Amino acid sequence: GSVKSGLTESERIQLAADLLVDPDLARIKESKDKYQGIKPFRSMREAWRVLTGRDEVVFGRRTLSESRMVEATASDYPKTLGDSITRHMLRLYRGYPDYWRKAVNVKPLSDFRTQRPIQFGTFANLAIVAEDAAYAAFTKPTEREETYAPQKRGNTFSLSREMILNDDLRALRAIGPSIARAAFRTLNQFVFSTLIGNKGGGGINTDVLANGGVIYAAARANIGTAALDHDSLRDSRIRMMKQNDEDTNETLGLGVSQKPRLWVPIALGPKASVHGQSEKKPGSANNAINDNFQAAEVYPVPYLGGDPNNWYLQAAPEELESIELGFVEGEEEPVILIQDSPTEGESFTKDRTTYKVRFEFGGGITNPRGLDGSIVA
């Protein structure tokens, strides 16, 4: 292809490396203009030759007489490919459906210290003030505090001398998609394990809140045991609407102004759509109106603890925060990093460059009133 004008040599090299790792960039609508006219590297060896100025694939300094300039340009190879792998990974990661975001309220975190999200009750109704009388102060609302601590997650991967010599493009191009899937799965499993009360790994609805109780409890009137059908979905919605404020005991009316989320296992997806999206009541002999019609957003997800029958209703996070998810330094996507000195460490001892994938987040339940679980008996 033609040489694209207006770019520096290093920018053209980076774009050529991007196309080596992710050839689809030249074809998809969002990026094809950016890569138009860029000639991609044909192989990992070609990229090595361009970036290092030499044919021999050597990690580290071969001899004392080798120029420091060549050593420096050799270090550009892992960085350039690392940047391309990162772009590939992020393009695919951002293309996945963001189920998790529909279940949480996101908060940027500055560090790894334990977080203490406080939920406040509400003020009572405004009092009548008599003529020439003082205004009474509001009664201070109840404060509820749950806790969670963010954690660092990640793994390493490597590009070896053998991969370059063998020109193993299939392995190179599989790295980004594999990381994207792993990160997406990790985040979603965490969020939905929190939602079903199994963040601690003890089983569904075993996580303990600050008051010593579990998330879904008869005392809170946010649990059912019936399999998903028209009546059980209606009953779940009613239980959620009737949730009371702990200070005023006034009904919160959750799910009236904004549609709640209906989280179901994949196998229950068709049934949830029938009962939640049909205008007429399913199975009714007289063609009755379906009072669940479009009353909830239906989301079949594969992260509900493996139980094929349990299902959950959640108030929209904009209406009532029930789960907080915090990202350290506000970084909501996984990052790929390379060691500071690419010619030392395993580059020297094992002829490979090692990268690490890092993802830092944490979260927890903040207000269980926005959750209703049907733990099917």
C-alpha cells in the first residue's frame, strides 16, 4: 500500500505493528480510515528487523562491542508489539456486552484501603410550621455501612525468541482476544457473585452483611422460592415496590419510575422473555392482559452461580444503589505492562519478554432493598 502522509516514522511503524497483530483494523468501520495506506508487517521477523536494524533475534546485549544504540532500538520491539496487543485486547474487550455495568454504581478509588460506602435513610415529611414558630430540625437519618476492599488481579504472558523465529502469528494474534475474554469474564463473575450473595465462595446467598444477615431474607421481604412464571414475576415486582425506607417506613415504590433488571440464567432467557415481553398473559385462556409486559429489562447471563432455576430482580442502579463497584485510580479496563528494562531479567535468562496484565477493582452490596432473589426450592 502507499505510505500514509503526515505521520512520523515511529507512528507508521506502530500502525504497521497494529495491523500485524490485528489485521481486522484495516477493514472495520471504526478504524479503517486510520490505517488506510499503511503497509502492515508481513511477519514478526520483519517487525524485528525494522525495529532493531538487525536480522539476528537476540534478547539482551550479544557482545561488549555491540553498540548501545542497537541495544536501545532492540528494546523498542517488545514495547511496540505490547502496545499493539493492548490495542487489540481493548478493541475486543470494549465490544463485549457490559452486563456488569447495568448492575452497579461505579466509583473511582484512589488506593486499596477498605471502602466503607454509607447508605443514608431519608428525612420524614416536611413539618407544618405555625405562624411565628421555629422550624424543627429533621431527625437524623439512619446510616448503614457495608465494607469491601479492592484487590489486584492479573497474570503474565511472554513473547519468546522461538515465537519470533517461527513467525508464530497465530499465537501472537490469540493473545489479545484471550486476555479480553479472561478480563471480561473475571469482572462479570465478580459482580454477579456479589449479586447472588456468593462473593465469599460459600454458596448462593451465604455472604453476610454488616447486620449479620444474608442479602435475601424473609425478614427483609426480598426473597421468593417459586420458579419463574407470570405470577412469581409479578410477586417479585410487588415485593420490590413495597420495600420500605428504614427511617420513615414509607414505601419506596422501586421499579415504578424505572424498569428493574431481571437477571436469569441462560436457560431461563426464553421463558423470561415470554413472561416479561408478551402483551398477553402467557397461557391464559381468555387472552388476558399481561401485567408484567415490559415491566422489567430481561438479561440472560451465564454468571448466576450455575443454578439453572434461580432468578433475581434488581432495582435500576439509578433509582437505588444496591451494588458499588470501585476501580483503583478509576481504571475501568485491564492494562498490559512491560518491565522497565526489557533487556534484563527473563529477556536474558529465558530469551523472552514478559508482560503482565493488571486489573484492580472491588465491590460489595450497599443496600439489599434494591434486590429481590427467587431461590427456587
